[in-house]
Amino acid sequence: MKKLYFVLSFIFTLVIFPYKTSQAQNNVPDNKGKEFWLMFNRNTDNVDVKLELYITGEKETSGYVKLPDNHLINFQVLPGQTTSVKIPEIFIASVEDGVEKKGINIVTDKEVSVYGLNQKSSSTDTFLSLPVDVLGEEYVVMAGNSYAPNSTASPVFGVVATMNNTELTIIPTTTTQSRQSGIPYQILLQKGESYQLTADAYFSDLTGTSITSNNPVAVFGGHTCGNVPLFTNGCDQMIEQIPPVNTLGKKFITVPLASREKGDVFRILATNDGTFVKVEGNNGFEETFTLNKGSYEIFDIPSNVSTKIESNYPILVAQLSKGEASDNVSADPFLMLVPPVEQYQNVYHVTTPQTGFEKHFINLAVPISQKSKVLIDGNLIGSSLFVDIPNSNYACAQVQVAEGSHAITAELPLAVFIYGFDSYNAYGNPGGQALGKVALVQNLKVMMDDEEQQEATYCAKALVTDSENSPLNGVKVDFQIQGVNNHLGFGITNEDGEAQYCFEAISKGTDELIASVGTSIRDTVTVESNKPVPATITFLDYVVNGIVGEEICLNATVLDQFGIPIENANVSFDVNGIFYKEKTSDENGKIAFCKLSDQEGDLEVKAYIDDNTETEATISVVSVLENLTVDKFLLVDAKRNTIIREIKDNDKIAYSSIKNMELSLVVISESEMVGSIKMELESFTQCNTCPPSLHQIIENIAPYALYGDIKGNYLGYNFLPGDYKFTATPYQFRGQTGNQGVRSSINFEIFYDSMIESFTLVNATDDKDIVTLKDGATIDLSTYKDKKFNIRANVPHNQTQGGVEISISGPVNLSQFEKVEPLALFTDVGGDYTGKELPEGEYTLSASAYPFPSSSFRGIGGESYTIKFNVIHNSKVDKLTLVNADTDEDIMPLIEGSNIDLNRYKDVKLNIRAEGKGEQLAAIAFQLSGAKNYVWTERKAPYAIFGDFQGVDYNGKYLQEGVYNLMVTPFNSNNEKAEPFTVNFTVGYGIGENLRKSYEDLSQKEGIFDEIVDQHDIEIEQLTIFPQPSKNLVHIIYPSHINEDAMVLIYKGNGQLIHGSQKGNTSSFNFEPFGSGLYLIHVNNEKEIISKKIFIH
């Protein structure tokens, strides 16, 4: 039967925007190569397993996969694409302890990256494959552990031979069915053969197992189906290809896995006796321990902690995802190696599995200086996503990404991890790493490279050698400049062990250049930059036209020997061979030479510092002819050769009316004296702070068109949104010669008329809209506890724009440029909103539409749409107002320390209104104490302490002289109490002089219930309550005229509200939960208030 093999290519377009390009670490030992040998370790019972290779490359190439049965699968790789090669499941390793021919060989013409996928329902992991040219002869295994014998759930490792007659020596760290812990044994392999060992035993773990060979081999460690932590339900395949011992490092940065809540498990494996390890992170996290060779430490790091790990000898670090049962978040175990800082790169191309996972994430660990310079698929990610790690100079971020290929770049090396989750399934692997032999580095010597120095560029060489002083190739050397010039950079050693680094000495003085490999190998050298001296002088324009009687200026720039503008350089100027004056350059090296000429002719101007530093320019002076003029300016459609309109000073033109049209400006002059017209168009279309673009042309015959014409057919260009200044200057003769006419200028604007229509607050947890945000609105989020939110900018239907910039300030500060709907402030992934918490406070929200979709070049945007809104997390009172109850007019805000002067309000009844906020606000309770004691609860706005009639006529009281404390407490509809608002104020005659107050006054309090019902203001009617007295349950009979929606409020004797509802819901009440004592039943029937006291035994 003929065997069929398949190759699939998945195309993912990488949109690269014009931003500073990162220089890749080319010709460096790393995970990219032209030949790979790999294998797939056992996955549980090996039934229904999907094996797949994902191959990516920066350059177009071709290659083949050679299977163990010698069949070839040919494939092509294109830049920006991922090629998928399916491997038949019969080639997965199956034996528990033995040799098989299960090695898979990949060969390409140019370098590629290879990722392996070992997938089964609820048991999946991926691994980063390493090419043959970085494989070694000594390894230590990173695996997992098991608590009981189970052939389908055991720690495992596998080895693939790249050459014939490969002899392995293996020292296992645990006893298996056929091997003893600590007892070496040998295995002989031929090229393409594989050896697999599983630890099918109680509490087994193959971590720390030593593997040495006489030829380079590929080693894979993990678990056939591991539980993380050990006794957590739900196991998963775990696999990674292990790097050689000589490539291990001493410094690591860890980033927690996104979406997890109970932390991650970490394993640290030592390669030397006496290895001291220190782990420190944010939120006060710290661990220290000492390990011997082959031993390891297992510990948890919480989900809100990123760490720096440092050791005195090379170590192997792994991060393990916990099972879904640990935190009930869709996930499962996987094993992911953590590359050391010494092996970071600055360019990565990664890919996700093509199916089977709901969410994918990329974790980043970057130098703090790079937080605003990291690009994913050409887009800058916001620095606000990063969290700084204490004492590390590094920051970390978690970014959710879409399924497919992704390119990550930065100026300096960083770490990249890619992983994903689904229900009881997960995968994860490092995005890549360098594989220089950093563990062998013993010596580092840095020196200045005088031969490479040019002007202000200084270069250094760092020589890296091992213990025998032999040069080491492919080792990353970090460089830091400290002093008057501060720079960070890196270099990679060549075959001679040398890494070069150059920097621009913008400032002059002394710098210290520090070269380092990891944390313990470093060297320094002092750099003295030379004193700057003037070296060149240049004019901005070498021919300038001027008018008789007007001041004419030439602008010059002075540069030092490094090509840097120099301040305080003395420059002499001669005019027509005669010394005229001396001037001094400013801080930007600029000098303006200006002269007033009273006659026509040419002025030859020479600027010089010494005999070797000089330059010359000409000022051509002419007279202005007043009858040499232009009459008007026309905007024309160059494609149709038709006039659109006359254009005048300060005109505004909507971009939508001219979009995609090729336009030109035409000057009309009726003067017969015109020999030529010089036209200049300054356009401010790049950004609001960018310098203008300038287009100039001289036309000798009509039509005088800005972009010229061919036999009367206009040439044109697209005009972009922005500000324009158009100037036309007529001359007497052709070619801008003869006398000059009257210069005419107009300013006009092409405004971008795409708009922002509104903002919508979105619940990012379920992606549902909550409310349209209005200016001045207060948003109550009390019903959305523990939720995260997003804000969407809305544009009119069928409106097109390049992108929208959305900015928020307040408790949260962020600016986001969105190109694709939904236009979400906190971003989204395919319509799945990313969320953030919105703390309480006042926010300002703005958005503007822009014509172009580039983050760095977006053009001039349209009118900004701005609103302000408040966020609260519960009902609240934030303002009190003193009211004249006789006139119903506000008197003043009542704030802490306010004084109410009774000389002004002696015979005036007063009230105090509380401003309540919150969708759940149902009542506000007032408690006044001091010279007068009073308790009241209001159920409708306006919330006034002494009540009101139908919301328009305030009830009032006379306030006695004295000191008061007013506590105002809002209540929600479920009777939940919100945060009280309290003020202290004084009432008196001649505040500060005759105020009569005493502790006796404050202690003489009136009864609470006597003040609730004032006989002068309301009429008390009788309620019938029985039995009286009562133990618990009472029944209430209301007068017949009481409305069904009358409010019934029940208070304890201390004024605490214990019940509030309508009459129809309160025919009886059970006091048992509240205990014995005096109570008040209070009925508010709009125009009257009825109260009744009752005592409960």
C-alpha cells in the first residue's frame, strides 16, 4: 500500500510598519539551522496521537523531512509563513527502555526554526527543536515526577544519534523497571536511532539524569502524562529538547503564565556541587537554596510575581503549568524551559499550533529601557503592559495573540515564550534562544579599537576565552556605557572570540565602558572623548533673493569634527570682499546673517572661521514692481483638467470632498509684465509637531500650475489632511529673473472630517455592552464586582478611517491607536475584548480619527471627541448643600469647617441637601448630632434632611447655635449600606466671636423620635399595631386613605434603619432577628407622615 504524507503551508501576513528596524543576531549559534534530528517521546498510551512539525524561516528556502522508514517529505518555506509537516503516529517512541529507529531528520538549504507538536486529546505539548550544529556531548535531563507505577504516566527522556557508533553513558537519578539509580550504563546507537527510558516506578523522577556521549546527540526530556502539582487531577504530555550543559547560564528572568490564579511550578537543576541560587521578585518574593550536581529544587511562584534568578554556577530552569483542577481555569500541565539572559536574542519568529486551543499568549522579558521599543508583528506594544522586576533592570509582560505566526523584535536582546490553553489541554515552549557555549566562559578582556574610531564613533573589542584561553564563538557580550554618554548594546563573538561594539559620543568627557557575559564575568575600560572644535560651516541656501529696502538673511550651521553642531563658534562674514561683522553660533550651531540693502545687485557673502573653514553664498537684491501681481488662486482637478473652485485665505476644505483626487493649484495673473512665477507650497500633513514639507516650482508660461502641465494638461498629486501655506511670487522675466512683483500668500486647511460618534463601556468578561458613556455621567459599577472592562469608540456606519487614537486619563492613563473595529481602548483579539479594572474617580476620555493606519505615520486627525465621566463602585454622597427652605434656593456648599452665620439667617428655615450618586441608590440616611440631634431617611431625590414636598418645596427648621456633626449614609436597593460622608460645621451669631457653645449644650440631646416628626410641619395620624406589647411578630392596620405605594420605614431606638418597603409589602413584620427594645414604625404618604412607637419584649 502506498504511503501518503502531507505538507501544509499556513500563510500569515506580517504587516511591518515604518519603525526603527532591529538588527538580528546573524551567524550566531542558536535554534535556527539547516539540519535537525529529533524524536517524539511517548504520549500516554500512544493512541490517536497527532505529530506535527512547524517550520518557519526568514528567507525563502526548500527542504525535506526524512522519516525513519526513509520516506522523504519535501516542503517549501516562505518568509512570513509557517509550513506544517504531519508525521505519522507510528514514528512516536514506544518502548519503556530500549532502542528504536524513531529519529526524524530535517534538512533545508537555508536556516529555519523548527517546533514540534505532540498532540492528543487533553494531552499536548510543543518543543523548540535545536539544530545539529549546536548539539553537544553532555546533558542533564529535565523531566517530571510520578507517585505510582504507570506506563502511560511516567517521567521520560529520549536520545537521538546524529552519527554512527554513538556510545551513550547514562546515570539515572531514579530506579526504573530495569535501571538502578546512580548506576551508569551504556547504550550504542547508530545514526537516526533513538533510545527512550521511562521511569515506571513509585515517586520517580528522571530530572538530573546525566547523559554523555562520544558524538553530538539530541536529548528530549519530560513526562508521558504528568500531574502538576503531583496529586492534582488531570495529566498532560510534557516535552522539551534539552540544551547542552556548556550552553547553560547563571541569570534568568521568569514571567507568570497569563490567566492563571494559583501560580506556576518551577524546577531548578544544578550542574555543579555547591551551586547557590537566589530567587527574588516583586511583591516581596524571595527564595534561596544550595544544590549539588544533579540535584534540583521544586517550588511555586505566585501568579502575581515575576522574578530574577541568579546562581554562581550554570543551572537549568524550567517553568511548569499547573493542571486545570488547581484553579479551575482552562489549562493543563506543560513543561517550558527558561533560557538564560546570556542566551537572549533580539529577533524571534514563533508560531502557535493551528488547532485545538482557545487562547494563545506571548510572555516577554525585556530590558527596562526597551519597554517602549518592542514590536510584535510590526506593532509597538504599550509600555504600560510591562511590570518592572526589582533589582534586575528587566521588565515583563503578558500579551494575548491570535493563532498563527508572530514576529517579535527589539533593539536589545529579550526573552520570548509562547504558550496556550484550552479546557484540560495546554502547550508551551520558549520562542527561541542563542546557544553559545556561555558555560565555558572564564575570561573576558575589553579594549578600545582605535582603528575603527571615526570622528565621534568609538569602538571596543571584547575577547572571550575559556579556561585554556581558547576563543569562544557565538557568545553574547553585553555592553554598557556610563558617564557623559549613556548607551546599552550587545555584540556576538566571532570565531576569534571577539565581539565588537561601537557607540556615538554625543557628549564630550569621560565614560566607562563595561563588558559582561552573564552576572559574574565582566571587564571595564575608560573612554576619553575629544574636545570638539569647529570643523565645517554650511549655508542652508547658497542663493537667496531679496528686495530693496527689506532685511535679507542667510542661515548657516557650524559643526565640530564629529559632525555635531557646536555652540559659541565665532564666525566672520565678508560682503563683496570687505569684512562686515562677526557672529557666534547658538546651542544648535546656528547663525543668522542678515543685511539691509538699499540698491539692486548681487551681494557675495563669505562666512569663515579660519582659512580652512569657509563657505560662500550670494544674495540677489531686486526691486518690487507694484503693478506686477497675481490675481487669484484656483484649485483644479488635474485628472479631469477642470476647475473645482477659487481658493482664498483661511478656506477650509473637507477631505472627503477631495479624497483620492489628483489636485493642483493654479495661479491666475492678468498682468502682461509677468515673465515667470515662483510657487511654494508648505504642507503640514505628517503630524502636528512635524516640520513642514516644501514643494517649489518656477513656471515661465501660463498656466502657472504648482505641479506643472503638459500642453495645458495639469499634473497633480493627492492632498492630505493638514494645514497649507501657498505663496506665489511673480518676476519680470523668465527663470525668476528681473524685478520681483508683489508676493501673495494664502493659508488654507484640508480638514479630516471622519468623526467619533460615541463611546461604549464594555464588560470585557462576557464582551457585552454595558452603557453608552455620556459627558458628565456617573457610572456605577457596583453590580460588576470583580469584572474587567473595556471602552469602545464608535464611528458612523460605513465611515472609513485609517485608525483611531483613544486616550484616557485619570486613575487609569493609557493611549491606544486602533486600526480595526472594534476600536477598543484596551485592545481586543478578534473581537474578544481585553479588560482592565476601572478604579473609582474622574476620567477624561478622548478619541480622534486619523486617515492612515500606521502607528508612526497616521497623518493629521479629525476633530477630537472628548467626554468626562465618573466611576463609582457603590452608591455614594460627595456633596452637601445648605438650602433656604423658605425660598427653595441654594445658599452654599456645606463642607468640613463651614460656618453658618445666624445674623444672615436668623428667621430663616434651613435644610441640607445631599447629592447622591449610584444606580442602586435607594435611600439616604441623615444623622445630625451636636447642638441639635436629628435622624431622617429620604427615599427620593432631592435627598433633604428635613424632607420636601413633591421634590420642589423644601421643608425647613431653625438651626440652634452650636457645633454640629452630620453623617450622611447612602443605602442600596438591597438595603446594603455604602460609605458614609461626614462634615463638621458651626452655627452662630458673629462666627468666631459670640458663638456660644459648651459641652453641656452638646450633651443635652433631644429625643430622636421627637425630631423625626415635627408637629408644626406635619400631622400625625394613628396606626393600629397589634398585639401590643409583642414578642416578635406584629400586624399593622393602616388608615384607609393611605396609598398602596406609601413608604413604610422601621427604625431601631438608636436610629438604625432595619426595614424599608411599600405599604403593600408590609402588612406585618417579624422583629425576632433584631431583639427586644423600642422601635419606630414610620409611614410617609407624600403629603403626611404617620409614626407609631412599639416596644418588643
